[in-house]
Amino acid sequence: MNIRRGKFQGAVVPLVTPFTAGGGLDEPALERLVDAQIAGEVAGIFVLGTTGEGAHVPREFRHRLVELAVRRAAKRTQIFVGLGDVRLTDLSEANEFFRVGADAVVAHPPIREKVAPDKLQSWFHSMLEQLEGSLLLYNMPMTTGVSIPLDAVEKLLGHPRLVGVKDSENNPQRHEELLGRFGGQKDFSVFIGVGALMEKGLKLGADGIVPSVGNLIPEVCHQLCVAAKMSDWSAADKLSARMNAVASLYQKGRNLNESLAALKAAMHCTGLCGLEVLPPLHKVSATELEKIRSHMRELLLLK
């Protein structure tokens, strides 16, 4: 079994998934993306998450994507893998991810087969009992429609395969309670997934962050975690401001699906990957692409 000992920490970037014009996996682009994250010194790469269009990536691509990411990373950074809308009756894919070298899998509550909040502790416990490696809970009510109760997290605490939680609920009060109850726990990591709450979360004792903006500026995200570890909050303020400014490039005025397409467009402008996204997303228009390119110049993201 691939069971983690010790805590996961630092910046774990939720990687976009690059596609070819024909809808296939763009393997050379994936290698470039992994290399860029390693150059930025991030602690980990999260593939097949929300930012990676994980719920829409065909199953026939998923194993290959994880295998390539693990191989390219070559243990220079950790690989986390999202399970998408997983069912307890079929965790074979999750365990295959461990067998090719994933450090942990990440699971949110199911979307198609809804589970009531008061049943989620039992649902996740059943998953933990079947996994061959480490699991991070993923709280993302924007897409799942349900918030994982903190009492459920507490009841799961201590399971040998549960290593942490990534919380992407835009609720400052919840994050404060989350960190008050579980921050500093041995062998249990708390990651903040909401950009606007990352600096505050680190101040309150979060172990790390999961910033989509790390696709564009991984080194800044890494530096924020370093500054927080050193309690250099003056530097952290500046780094956080930079992250929020760059994130506005693709997030401001857009819904989640639109922002994912805009992020990939920004990465296309840097030469990292193409514009292609999977349905139900739509790639940006030529006009929108030029607006993004212009904004990137203003942010000094292009030479």
C-alpha cells in the first residue's frame, strides 16, 4: 500500500489538462506543464482536478495522463490525482493510480448519485477502506452541491489512509473553524483552495494552498508558502497580491467554466499548451484571446 507518513505541505498546483485539436491528450504539452511546475519549485501537482477538467476527461486518457505526469515528475515533486465523480462500487481506477506512482488521490462527494451531508462520513469511510493509498478529502460545494460537514471530517480523522483535506468553499468562517479544529494535527494536512483566502489560511496555520494561478506563476505560489513558513507576512502580502492580480486575468467577470477556458488561453499565449477544452466548455474566441494577451502584457507575463 502507498500510505503517506508525515504531512503534505506547500503549494500544490491544480494542473490544466492539455488537449490536441482532435480532442486527444497532448502529451508533449503535458510534459512542458510538469517541467514548468518543477522549475517553479512547487511541492506538488494536482492532475484531474476541477482546473484540469477532471470530470470530463475520458477514462481512456486518465490512466495515461497520470502515468505520464508521474514519469515526468520523476519524484521531483508529488503527484495528486482527482477521482472526479467516483462511485464506491468502482475504485479500481483509483488504485491503478497508486500502482503507477501517485502520491495521493483526492475525492469530493459524488455528483450523480447524491449523498446527504449526514451520510458523507460513512461514504468516505467506505472509500478509505477500499483504497490502496492516501486520500485527501475535497470540499467543493460549487460543483458538488454539498459541503462536507466538519463533524464528518472529525470522525474520519485518524484513519491511516486519510491524509488531509482540500477546502475550496468560499466561506471564511468555515475556514477559520476548519483550521481551529484540525490545524496542526499530526499526519493531517489542511489545504486552502480559494485564492482570496489563501494568505489568511496560511496565517491561521494551513499547511498549504492549491492555487489555479500556479499554472501561470508557480514560483510566486511557492514563494508565498515559503514566506508564510518564515512568518514574513510583509513578503506574503506582496506575493498574495500578485497572485490575485494574475488570477483576475482569467477569473474576473467569468463563471467557472469560462475561467478555465480563459486560463488555458493565457497558457497558450506563453506557449505551454493549446486552447482546446472539452465539452461542455468552449474555447475562447479570437477576440477574447487578444484581450487576454493584452492583459498579460500589462501584468508583465509576456516578454
